[in-house]
Amino acid sequence: MKGLEQVIATFREEAADRLDEVEESLLELESAPVHGALVDRIFRAIHTVKGSSGMFGLNAISSFAHEMEAAFEHVRSGRLAVTRPLIDLSLTATDLIRTMLASPSDPVPADRERIVAGFRALSAGVALAPTEPSRAQEARASAPAPAAGATSAPTLAYRVRFRPGRDLLRDGTNPVLLLRELRELGPCELLADASAIPPLDEIDPEACYASWQAVLSTSRGVDAIRDVFIFVEDRCELKIESIEDTSLTDVRDKKLGEILVERGDVTQGQLTEALASQKRIGEILEERGFAAPAAVRAAAIEQRVVRDARAKRQAPAPESATSIRVAAERLDALVDLVGELVIAQARLAEIAGRREDPELSTVAEDIARLSADLRDNTLSVRMVPIGTTFSRFTRLVRDLAVELGKDIELVTEGAETELDKTVIERLGDPLVHLIRNSCDHGLEVAERRIAAGKPARGKVRLAAYHAGRNVIVEIQDDGAGLDGDAIRAKAIERGVIEPDAKLSQSELFGLIFLPGFSTAKAVSNVSGRGVGMDVVKRSIDALRGSIEIESARAVGTTIRITLPLTLAIIEGLLIAVGDATYVLPMSLVEECVELTRDDVERAHGNQVTPVRGELVPYLRLRDWFQAAGDDPPIQQITIVTAGGLRFGLVVDRVIGQHQTVIKALGAIYDRVKGISGATILGDGTVALIVDVPALLRAVTEQGRDARSDGRLEGRGAARPVLQ
């Protein structure tokens, strides 16, 4: 039973992938309605869902998918045009199939019959004369009428060899059903080959040993034949060939020996040797063991069929599978094991360094190199293109445009940029909030855009690109931009800031991430309640990322999200503060500079230091973490960047770079600000990982409270106000 449940789970995953493919292709087809490759892609995907659903007994889904498949069969044959009603109905049908897959035991949704009637109505309207014929229809209408008795496509003969994989039956697939579907394409002669069946005591009852050869006459073409086997083509040997060319002027029946040589069942040398005996070629080849009896009989059938159908069209053999599907929990377990290996390697390096043993040091270096390679390769397996998330937003923007009455175009860039699968999964909801806000609040209606000298169609740009060890995701619109005065007025009204508060543009725009903060004058079904942007901020923070906003009135808004490539293992900078050791994410570190007591005195109590001609504020981690003991004579300032702000963290000393395996802390540490996790060092001690963006927010909030109260609160010595 467990095996069957796993097979069904795999089916649902693959069906969901096919439905995503259908939706993506439908949206592309809407902008390119004469794109034949997209129509074929949609048809194949729906055909796969139909066939696999029927195989698992989900007849309601199978019959419903058949209706959609039938409509796109009309599109493929040119009898039905791609229109907005067809796209709308197909997208609704795709959503309904998803619902039925999620709860197959529930009653059939009420919308099913309405959608089926819609597909049938569109198909029935094929014969009606259009009121405004398209160019393609006009071209067909002006073409010469076909001669009497002519058909739209010639009937051709094909040779089909189908050898199922041994494990096909274990997956619940019945090859006989596929062969029945093949026969529906036209006259078909089938021959089963049972020569591979072992003796009875060696038979595996769940294995498939039989194979089949078929000679099929059909006008549907090679694609229709391949569609029959489309959802098992990676688990079988399938070869489809046209077997004669009727365009040749000198047409003659092929002899049996020629067919066997052409099929590859015998060689030309074996044929020549057999012909020398002056017997019937089939008997001779069987007697001498050059050809199996089943092969000779199949060639004889083909010889008879070819006399009635003479056409040849080469069909490419399917490519072998180049990827496999692996359960996400297995990848997670593998990454955990690699993390433990990295920790063990660090311990080995620590021991080798203490003992000064050349042989042990050599082994430690080899293990370090191998563990680094294994770490990089394992993490790369978890990397998936961010385009898997981008594709879902095309449908979102399309539906929002209809709901809001706006003309909106979504442009995506960098879909091939790879990111850890966990990050991508958790990034989806924040991006939905941001794109909805861009469409609702950012973009104006067409009339206002035209009055402002802009194109009527608004544009939302969704882009991703690598920046060092991070990935940058940008959501940009060419709308009205943020109203800084309205944001400031709302913040004063809510008591967030004082009327005379001086805020930078970054700080001002950052106020929209406060809970319940919204400047919308009206609440819509899309947005305006102030719920969402604070959720976005928390979600990005949980991913150890940062978010920035740039905006200009009447020009547009850009929201920039910076994310780490992975959440499992990072490169860190090991630092010491008092008796404790901490880790800073290396992706946020710019450089390290010295801080002496003379430097502190020259600043006259201000926690700033000149770095390359710029005054950089800094925070003393000794004060923040309440480290015991006196300051060392010379400290280090680690310059970091977070939230668009460049500032320093004062530490006792910098130890060096460190491969950091992130370990989660317990719930008791949830309220500790500035710490995101821990790691185990080579000597077995624990080092806390500093959450730099969270630390920056905590200091900024404390500084805001201090300004409003006229004092500076906090544990330990005074802290700087970073802004």
C-alpha cells in the first residue's frame, strides 16, 4: 500500500507540473495566437493529464480533460481559432482540474458542466461563418477548393515498436489500454512478442516482459501516435517510423528481405547468404536463426499494409531522460548530513593544527577540499531557477488587470537565476503582496496615464540577478510612485514620528512596512487594509534578506529584495567579543579597519569613524551583548551593509573566515534581538550567528524611542542612532 501511495503522490506532482505548463503556455498563446508549438505543448500536457488520470481511476478528471483536449485538437487542425473566450475557459478549466486533483473524493464541482458546455459550444461554432474573418481564414477561403474525394491530410502507414520498461506495471500502467488507444487512430495490425518471457519459476508477476510491434494507417500524423505514449515515453523503448514514400515515381512493393534489413532485424550479409539457398526468404531466415519468427511475421504484416498506404515521413526517436525526481525531504536530509560533515572536518582541522603532524595535516587538507566540493555540489542540487516562481505571476497580473480595469503588462527578466528551493518556496507569498500593490496602488488607470504622457498600458517588471553571494529580486512599476508627503502625514497622525522629525528617503519609505500602515484612501478587494507589507518585511527577514524601496513621483517605484543563495550553509566571518565567539554573514561584510583608543578620543564621544573619506557610524557589540571585562587597546571595526545602510560593528578581534553550518535556536531565544542561529566550531564550542539586519532594526527603533523620550534607553553604555 505504501508503494501505491508513493506512486499516486508522484502522479499528483507530475500532473501539477503539467497543469503549470498548460497555464504558462495559455498565457503565452494569448499574445501569440498563431504559435503552433504552444498549441502542441498544451495538447500534449492535457493529453498526459487525461491518460494518467484514467490510469489511476480518476475518471471524472480524465473525461473533463478530454473535453479540453478535444477543443485543442480543433485548434491544432486549424478548425478553431485561438480567442480570448477560449483562453479564459481553458484557464478556468485548468484551475478546476487542480481542485479535483487536490480532493478527488469530493463531489464533482458544479462549474464542470458549465465549462464542458463552453468547450462544446466553441467546438460546435467551428462550422459557423465568422463575421470578421481573420487573415488566416481569408487565406484559406481564397485557396483553391480541393478536388472531389480529397482529404485534408493523406493516410500514411507507420511502423511502431513499443517495448515497455520492466517496471511499467508496478507504476499502475496498463500497456493494453495504450494499444487500444493506438487502434483508435486508424486501421492497425498488432503483433505481440513474448520471446523475452522467462521460465515460469523465474517470472516476476509485477514485471512486464512483453513487447509489441504495430503497423498503423492513419491520417492523424506522427504526433498523434506519439501522444498515445506521451506519459510513458521515459519508461519504455518507443520507435515510430513512416515506412514508404508515395512521392516516388517508381513505386514498387518492398520484398520481405528488404523490410527486415530496413528494420534492422537482419544484416545485408545475412540476407545475401540466405538468398543463395533458393528458399522462401522468411523460412530461410527463421531456419538459420538470423531472424526471430515474430520479426518475420511482423515484416510480412508490414509488407501487406504498405501496399495500401505509401507515404514516408521520418519521426525522431525520443531522447532519453536526463533528470530524475527526488523527494524534497531526501535533499534536506542530505544537506543536514553534509552540514555534519563540515563540522567534523572543522574539528579534524583543529586537531591537525594542534598536533603539527604532517601526515594528519595532509589528510585534513584533503578532507577539507572534498567536503567543500561535496558541500557546493549538494547545495547546487537544491538550486532551482527562480522562473518557477515567476511563471505563476503572469496569471496573477492578468487576473488583476481584469479585476482592476487596467491594462497591465508583466515583464520578467532573469528567470534562469538559481536560488535555494526553500528560499523560492517562501518567497512566493511576499512577491504576491508586492505585485498586487504595484498593480493596484502603483499603476494608474489608462486615462490618467495618457493624461500624464505615459502609454495606456502600465508595466510591471519582475527581475532577478546574482550579486556576489546574494540574489537580487526587483519589482518595478512605471506608475505614480510613492507619495512621501502622504506617508509622512500618516506617520505623524499615527504617532510613529514627531512632526519635526528628519528622516532620510530610505527611512521615510521604510515606514510603509509598519503593521497596519496604509495611505490608501479606499479599501479594495486587492489591497488597502495595511495588511501585507509588514508581512512581507517579516518574511524577508526570516529568509535573512533585506528589502529597499526607491521611488520617484510620476516615474515609478522599485522594490529591491536581497536574498542569500542558501539557508543551510554560509560563508561567515568569525569574530570574538569578550569570551564569546560570533559569526557575521560574509555576504554583508565589506572590510575590517582598526579602532584604537586615540580614535575614540578624537571622535569626542560620537560613535563614528572615518573610512575612506566617509564618516561611518558604528555599534559596540561589547555593549550590546554586555560582554564582561575591559576593552582591548586595539579593536576591529567590521564594516557591514544592511538595509541600504553602511555601518560598523566593533569587535575585540577578527578570527577569520569560517564555513558556517546554521543550527536553529530554541523558542526561548525568539526574543533575543540580533541573533538568528548558531553553529558548532571545530573545538566543539558554539558560536552565535549575528542577524545584522535585525540588529540594525533594533538599534534604529531604540534610537527612535530615545529621540521621542529625550533620552537613550538600553542595557550597558549608550548606543549610536544609526540612520
